[in-house]
Amino acid sequence: MKSTLLLSIATLLFSQAYSQGPSTSPKRGLIDVQTKHPSDDQIWDSNDSDLTWYYNYSPSPSPAYKNSTKLQFVPMLFTAPTSTSDTTFLDDVNEQISNGAKISYVLAFNEPDGSVSTGGSAIPAELAAQTWIREIEPLKKKGIKLGAPAVTGAPSGFTWLQNFFSACNGNCSVDFIPIHWYGDFGGLASHLGQVRGTYPNTTIWVTEYADAGASLADSETFYNQSSSYFDKLDYVTHYSYFGSFRSDASNVGANAAMLTQDGKLTSIGSWYLGGYQTKNVPKGSAGRSAAFAGSSLFVVLVAFWCLA
């Protein structure tokens, strides 16, 4: 009921045309993925960028942003180590803090209900709970806020997360729920409402999202709808669009990318940084399928995973 009401409100709020002028938000962050164009890194940390934080699916900061005064790094434990006594992640984060790094949040277990072949960590909920208690939970004592495992937007995500909390047996202190979504805005609003209804007292981070495989017009509309929506919701405190790469390397469709094949900002990219529409048209690369860690949804699965 709550998710249905939320979707109806969202549709009403965003049924009209959007302003394509500058719109900044302190909630916006960067998903830093490795590409063949390291010179593109400076785009996201420029004086024109309004981004305030980033993550890179790893516990250590990216060399390009190690000394950034704008982008706060959020470490992530991507998967569970093979050893049940391993504390590498915990030790790494503690070392960064000892060296003066400001770490306020951590993320854990990227798409554990997904498969490794599509960017997920594919780990059992019980193993994730054991690892969390050993490597994540101790950071709570340092005042660090802990993000729940970032499950996929598929129905399996809810089941996996429920099993995770059961396995934790009250020993996992979660401060926020990260969500991933690769579909249209209606599905996103519905999914967000379902997550909020399931965990009503917990804030939400949208740590991966895009309208995968959509047309350019639909991709731009989706971006404007979703960013405006996130900015209006007080319980969505952070969001990071999946598109910080060139269009010819995108595995979620060229039109979702924030950079053209030539490394120029698309309109989505410029809007995301707080700028104006560019009208730079992104183009894909025929026959190419890039694989970025964390983007676990194939375009052909989007229709199934977009919950009405």
C-alpha cells in the first residue's frame, strides 16, 4: 500500500516538463570505475562539480582523488574473504583513520544476491553476517555509519537481506540501506517505496541507478525525474548515478553514460555536476560489452526486475 501511494505521488509530481537549468545537490556522489581514460577522472573533481563523495567498490581511496578536498571517500568491502579470521578490511579502514583520513561511512557486499559474472559478490547471507560482525560492526564504535549489503533490485534482494538480518541475530547495526536500480522511473519509485516500507526507520542511499538500454530522450527524462525525486525525499540522503564513463564503454546503454565517446559531458553528465544541458550526443560501440564492477543487471533483465 505504501509503495503504491508513493508511486502515485511521484507520478503526479513529475508529470510535467522539467527545467533543464542548473540544479545542485549535496546528496550526489561518484561511482568511480576504472576506464581506459584516466584523464576523465579530473572531470568529477573539478571546480564545476557539485559532487561531495565517492566510492570505488574497494576499501582504499582512488589515487586520482586521494588528496581531494571535495570528494569524501566511502570504503567498501566488496565481498567476504575466504578466511573466517581475516580482518583486512577493518585493518585498512583503521589505518586510514590513523593517517588522518575522514571516514564517516562504509559500504558492504556489492549485490551479494547477484552473480560474479554480472558484477555481484554472490555470497551466502550467513557468511556475510559472520564477516560483518568481524570486520564491519567494530567500526560502529568509531562513530562510522554502516551501510547494509547493497542487494540488487530483483525480488531476490529482499529475500537475501531478510536472511542476512536473521543470521546477524541482532549483532549487525545498520544505519542506512543502499539500493540499486536499472529500469524506468515508475519502477524506481515503486522499489524505493517498497524498501522504505520494509525498513521504515532507516535512511536510504541509492548507490547505483540508471535507465538501462533506454533511448536518449527517455534516459534524460529518467535522470531529471529521479534526481528531483531524490532531492525531495529527506530519507534519501545520498545518491550516485551509474554513468561516470564514456558512452562507447557503457554496459547499461550508451545513452545512460555521462560522457560521450570523446570524453565530453553529455546533458546528463552536466546536469549531474550542476551544469546546463550540453546536447552532446553519446554514441555506443557496436559489439562491445564493457564490464564494470557492481553493474550486475543485464539490459535484457530490466523488464523482469522493474517491479510495478
